[in-house]
Amino acid sequence: MADDRARQAGWEFTDDRGSTATGPGTPPRVVAYVRAGAALWEYGIRPVAVYGSGHDSGARADPAKLGGLDPRKAAYLGGGADITAEVLRELRPDVVVDVTYDGKSAYALAEDAAEQAGVPVVALGVGGGAPLRTILGRFAELAAAFGAPAPAADGELAAAEAELRELAAGAGTAGVVALSPGGPEQVHLARPETWPELRHLADLGVRTPDPGPGPGVNWRTTDWDQALEAVGGAGVLLADARANAVPLAELAGVPAWQQLARTAQVLPWNPELPPAPGAYAQFLRAVAAALRAPGPAAG
């Protein structure tokens, strides 16, 4: 009876582009960009299907982006740009959930397909300008609109933040640098002020050195020797683990990378973590553990 009343109540949500979507009841049938879908999964909202970005046109989702989402229970549609109105009509979603970096357009979906299928699109901001807690709060609001309770993991996130803040207050804490390998010839060094999770680390007191001037807004693209010169003193390296990044095993013949890896903890990093408290609590705890025991973690 309670479920029937919930379905009759409907839902309404205004996204970060100012667009309002409504639906007939909760929980809705959701198709989502994999990052957003993984966040909703943590809240107990089960997407009927997920899709990837322009990097993710394969037959299966990038494992690094899934978080706790079970790929056996949500169909994978390939890259969002390839989704057609016919595919959406067959799935019969009440809403498509994506992210936005510019506050204007959905990141991964070709929105005209959703428009042709008559399906509203909700896009939530994940760009570098917003504080991490604001981003997480907006996904919590969306999940609540869809009928989900607040997750217990919110307390885990607060505890992880307190742990890292206390650790960072100690003298001599090593710096944290994030990077995405581009192959033996180049590497992309994250500019920490443009990444919400890296800015959040800085807000908690962790040193996040800037990689210095060079091409790129979110990344400084350079060669490995220059990267070693720029960030060679880092104690923790967050290495992009997504499928579109070059695997670390392919850098065995790069002396500058080997030197970096010999002197720092190397942690796999998903730059598209699910915007939900459990995923970020796990991330902060991993960084804290690495900062406690700096030293080589990759060869």
C-alpha cells in the first residue's frame, strides 16, 4: 500500500542547468551516465541501463567507473553519443541522468535522442568550480526526489574527512599529485584547483602541488622528464585507472616514471568517482593510508 502511494506521489527535480523534470512516481525507471548511475546505485536507485562517455564505446562498461554498480543488473549501452531514440523507447525510462561540466549541456548523452523519445534529461554539475560537498549534496537531493533515503555512508565520509584532516595537520605530510599516463612520451598532470576531489584534499590540509605552467586547462600535458622535475617530491601519486589511460605496465621503460614510482605510493585513481559519500569516503581513506606509509608501491 505504501509503495502504491509512493508511485502515485510522483517526483520533480530542477537540475543544475535550471531545467525541471517530473515523473509519475518513485522510484523512476532510470537510464544514466555510468558515473551518475553508480552514484544512484549507492542510494538504492537501480538504473535499468547505463552508458559511457566518448571514451567508452565498447561492449562493456569501464570497470574503473562502476563503483559498486553491478553490471549484471544494468544493461550497458555503449557511448552516450551512440544512443538513439529507438533504444530509449525500448527501455521506457522515466528519466535520463547525466552530468554536466559547463552547466549547459549533458556531458555524454546526445540529448536530441532523449528529446525525440520524449524522455526528460537531468544533468548535475561535477565541474571543477563547485565544492565537492555541494556536488555530493546535489546527487543526494536527486536520489531523495527519486524516493531514496540518505545513505549511512554519509557518516563514513565525515569520519574519513576528520581522519585525513588530523593526519594532514602533522608536520612533514607528503604531497599528493594526480596524473593520467599518456604513454612513454607524455603524461597529463592534474591541475588540482580544477578537480573537486583534489581541492577537497587541499581544504582538508593535504598538500596538492601545482604542476606548473604549460598547455591544458585541467591537465598540464608534458613529457616524463619535465613531470619528474615538476612533481618529483610527491609522496603519493594518484594514477588514472580508467580504460582510456595508458596502463602503468606500459611505462616500464620510462626512467622518469620509474623514479617517481620508487619514491612514492602509487594509488589507482578514477577521475570520475561516483558522486556519492561511500565512494569518496573510500577515496579519502586510501589517500590517508598512503600518506601514513609513504614509500614505493609500484615498480
